[in-house]
Amino acid sequence: MATRKKSKYKHCVINKEKYYFYFIEWKDILGDSGHCNSDEFDKMTSAVMHTHAYIYDKGSKEVKTFASYDANEEVFSDRNVIPRGCIVKMKRLEI
């Protein structure tokens, strides 16, 4: 009898589908409606965001994530859709 190899990556199973847990670093817009001088404006950069979530779908244009789910039904919560062009780094997390 063959021994089943256990996955070293953190994941969940929902409705027989396996979803892996990732760390995602991505850039988001940063806005400000107040007044500033040119020195302050030059120092302004986009926000670097860190997301820890399960990957629902890795499409060619966007990545869909969720952080919570119902243990008894196929229901996803805490969802995000991140454009691929904003993603700096993605890493599947180990257990």
C-alpha cells in the first residue's frame, strides 16, 4: 500500500477544491486631498501592501483571494481582486 505524501504547503479544501495560502506583496495607490509643496509631493510614493490569504484564482489579468470561509458550505469572505500589474511578489506559504 502506497503512503500518501502530505502537502508541505498550507491549504484548505472547500467542496473538494484545494486552495493554497499565499503571502502577496502589491502596490496600491496613495492619495491625498490636502495642500503640499513640491518637496512633500516628490516624497510621495505608492503604498506597499502585504496580504496573507488563500488564492481563489490566479488569472492572467488579476488574482482573486479570500481570507475566511464557511467550514460547512462553499462560502468565501474577506475577498480581494488584485490586478496582476500591481503585484510585486507572491509566495506560497509552507506549514
